[in-house]
Amino acid sequence: MKKLLSIFIAVLISVGFLASNGYAKKPKDKVKYVKYLPDKVIKEMIEQNKEEAAKARKKTQAIIKKFKEKRKKEREERKIIRLDVSKIKKPASPKVFKQVWHFPPVPQYLTGTCWDFSATSFMESEIYRLTKRKIKLSEMHTAYYEYIEKAKEFVKTRGNSAFEEGSESNALTRIWKQYGVVPEDIYRGVLRKDGRHDHSKMFREMKDYLKFIKEHNYWDEKEVISCIKIILNKYLGAPPKSFDYNGKIYSPKQFLAKVLKINPDDYVGFMSTLSIPFWTQGEFRVTDNWWHSKDYYNVPLNVFYSIIKKAINKGYSLTIGGDVSEPGYYGEKDIAIIPTFDIPQEYIDQDSREFRIYNGTTNDDHGIHLIGYKRFAGHDWFLIKDSARSSRHGKFKGYYFYREDYVKLKMLTIMVHKDAVKDILKRFDKNIKK
């Protein structure tokens, strides 16, 4: 304690000594702000760098502009190979075909939903064939729920299922069984002012969202589907749970059963490929068959073609899908044929067909509605109702004339009512019993 007291007294004496000598009265240093004076040399160098960067950007922009103009010119001057059709004899117009009833062609615009437009058109014709009622149906109601199902499978497989715009004709019957269908005036699925379908932004948003889900391992199906619906509703609008039709309230499933009276199970699909045995059922192995349907009846090419020809001549239309990327596929001239410089008609058979499927020159590009037949100039011709833009480049907007050779070589699948193919299905039944 004495030691601490001694230290305290010493401090007091020191302070008194400093004060007595005038140290406490001296002013303290203070801080203040002054204008920044940049170094002139450094400033000069920085300005020189800026000028050089501006010149570099200007030069880069000029080069980019030059190449943009070059690519634009190349696009404008682009040429593609097409068949010289000046000597091809073809039907004069859709009117000369024996036709099933159908609504006028509807454009799909900027969407990848040809499968939906063709299958919907097919069902409209089927409803008329069965009931004589003309009811225009909503394509987008089906497309909406197909996207939902694709997103569910994407989550279920942890991103190992295709999420694209395309699908197959029998996707429509699958969706109808699960969700039903509505008239077009109840749900158009278009919010754009011009009334044209455009799924480009919508699909990109859904695709980017699912990519994010996969990258971060966020596999909550309820949450994912909720977000996918938000995107769909933003661009297509929310589909109705119920609606008034001719004074009565229906759900989409009730409308299918009670008004349309369509049984989705009455429709069957066929393919013709050497990849699985004939007269068995199997999977159509393409990306658009994303749910891996194994319901396709596989038949030889001559049977495949006879189904098409017999069905349309008996008053049954069909959906048909395949490749539309050939030189003989010519929208400006409304025709699809196989040129001899590709393969002479007499060489078109099961093997030449399979070879093109195998090497990828025949792809599952497009779905269409086959609605008519005409024997003309020694050939079978089929009238096609088409939703794609190329079908509007010619004289007959929304129609194509397919010649027999194109159908045999390039068309991959068909869907038709089971009553049109009773004899074919009996043979499958016998094989199954064996």
C-alpha cells in the first residue's frame, strides 16, 4: 500500500512540474480537409490510357459491326438444296382429295408443340366422326399439363429426363386421361396482345430454373411444380378447374367423358423398325418419347403403309410423325417427295428406311395430321394438315401433299383409332397368347 501511495505522489509532482513549465498551455495539432491535387504526370498517363482504350473499343466495335453485316448478308443470301419440281405432277389443290372433316389449319407459331397441334386436330376430327359435333379444342390446355408432367419426371429422375418442348401424339391421350380437356374459347393459352403463340421466353425460364434445381440439388417436387406453374401462368394463364359449356358446369375430365365422349384408350400407335422384333410392342426410342412409352405396335413397312392407306380410305384420319428435313420437302410448292438423287423409289424398303433411322438422317422432327387421300399420276398422295410455318410458304396455307415414297421412307409413327386396325391388333393378340 505504501508503494502505491509513493507512485501516486510522484505522478502528482510530475504533473505539477510540467504545468509549472508551460507544457499544458501549448496548442494541440488538428486535422482538416483540403482539395486533392492529383499528380500531373500520373493524370496525363491515365488520360492516355483512356484514349487508347476508347480507340481499341471503337476498333473492336467496327470489326464486330463488319462481321455482323457479313453474317446478315450471308443469311439473306443463304441457299438450301431443293428438288426441281417443274416436272413433278402433283394434285391441283386440297379440294381434289377425298378428305375427312377437319377444322382449318392452325399455326403453332414460335412453339415446339407440333405434337399437340396435330393430335388435337386429329381428335377434333375424331369427335366429328363419332358424334358429328364440331368442337374446337384447346391445344394449350394439353401443353400446360405436359410441361407439368415433364417437370415432375425431371425431379423424380434427378435431372435425367428430357425437359424439351417436343413430345409424341400419344402424350395427348395420356394427358387427357389425367387432366381432361377444354374448348379453345375457354382456354386459349395466349396472353400476348397479337394472339400468337410464343413459348421462347417461357421455355427458357423453365429450363434455366430446372438447371438451377439440378445444380443445387433442390429436389422438392412440390416446390418445383409450384414454381413451374408460376412461369406457365405468367405466359399462358392458369387453366380452369371448371367452366360453363352450353349452360352446364363441367370439369375438364367431365367434359371429355360427357360431352366429347372420347375414350383415350381407344387410340393406338404404330412404328416400323428393325430394332425390335415385328409383331411385338416396344419403345419408340427418341427424345420426345421422354416418358419411355412402350405401347407402340411394331409392324413391317408394308403393313405400316397399308394401315395408313386403308384407314384414310375408310374415313379414319391419323396423326403421323417423322422427318421433314429433306430436299423434296418443299413448303413453297406444298409437296413432300423423295427425289431420285436421294434414292429411287423402287429401292425404298425396310432396309433403306432403317439405314436412315440408324445414321440419323431420318429423325423424329415433326407431328402432323393426315386428313385425305388421292390417287394421281400413278402415285398415292396424302393430304396433310400442318401447324408449322413452312406449310404457309406455298399456295395452300397449312397444307402439304405427301407422296407415298416420302411416307414410306421418312414417316416413323402413326396414331389411329383401334377400330381402323382390328385385323392388325388381332395378330398381336395371338402373338401375346403364344
